[in-house]
Amino acid sequence: MAMRRIALLILSLFAFALPAAADEVVVIEETVEIVEISGDGGSERFVGVEPAEIPQGIASFGPFRVLDGSRAALVGVTDARSPAQFAAMLAAYPGITMLEMIEAPGTEDDRANLKLGRMIRAKGITTYVPAGGSVRSGGVELFLAGKRRIADPGAEFAVHSWADEDGREANDYPADAPENRAYVDYYVEMGFPPPQARAFYAMTNSVPHADAKWLTAQDMGQWVRLD
């Protein structure tokens, strides 16, 4: 699954000279588009914005913060280590039943992110986006993993197409290609009827990987039941 989406960061208008193996930076008006390509053909996808206020919590496990005995928060980008960090958190705090998604910009590893989503689902954990919470790109897959999904008015979501290391996007592959089926199959596992899973996936790919489609809690509620 050599896929990746990008980080869109609002920065000052200037250019960088980087070696070929480093990040490729393209300046478009006042938006700096950063595309990172890992040496092992891995994938990442996240959209960056001004971060929310991050709670300290009572314990930290990678991008997760334990808020109390029943609640944890997601406050950063997930990566290949996140499934193990999530498992360690639940082992230490087995009473956690809710994951508050305060700042969920996406993932640096698609495979690990989908594995993490399946773990959230298997544990029956509720995903909750409070007012001001932001769930973007790969973070959306984790929100959908909730056994119950809650999003307050004022929560925001962002989706966009992935692109692989060769610059091809989801719509450049056949609909039944493994690269596309991986996501549709995941949405079905998360409770979508197959036609709705395909429609939701098409919606996420309706904008190019260099852009983002922003959704409100009300918009998301048109796709999934929100409690």
C-alpha cells in the first residue's frame, strides 16, 4: 500500500533548496506543500493546521494522552509505532472506553493506521470529537473506527485523495485495484454498507491530494450515524 497524502501548512512565502533525498517543497502562493517520500516505499498522509491546545493528561503513549481512567485523547500524527503504543495504553489503563480526538492530523503509516482503527473497533471504544477538535486525513479512518461516534458542533474534519510515490492518485487506479479496495474494505468493516463505503471513498477522493475537503460535524453525520 505505497500510498500517501500530504501535509498542507500555511507558512510564509519563501522557497527552500533541498537535496534529492529530502522532502520536496513546492511553494504555491502562501501554501507550502510538503511531500515526504520514505526510502522504503512507505506511505503517509496528514493535513497540518494550527494545532489545538493539547492536554497534558496523566500519562503519554506516543500520540495518545490518558485523561483519566476512562478517557484518552489523540493529539498527534500516528505512525508505525502507534498500534503498539495504543495496546500498551490499554494494558496500563484497561478502563478506557472513549478516545477524544482533539488534534488528529493523520498518519505517517497507512497500514499501521488501519491496523490501529481495527484495534479501536475491536475494543468497542467510542470516538469523540469535541468542539474545536480537528480530525484530518488518516485521522478520519480512526474516527470511523469508533463503536459509537460522537462529534460536537464545531468539530471539523478534512479528507483528500492519496497519492503514491510515483504521483498517481486513487482515481488513477482501477476501482477494484488492491490500493483502492483496502480502504473500501476497511469502511465496510467499520459498519458501512458496501455501496455507502464506495460512495464515501469516492467523496474522499473528490479532491486532489494537494488539497483538502473540509467537513463539519453535520456533514459527517450525513455519512455515518453520530450519537
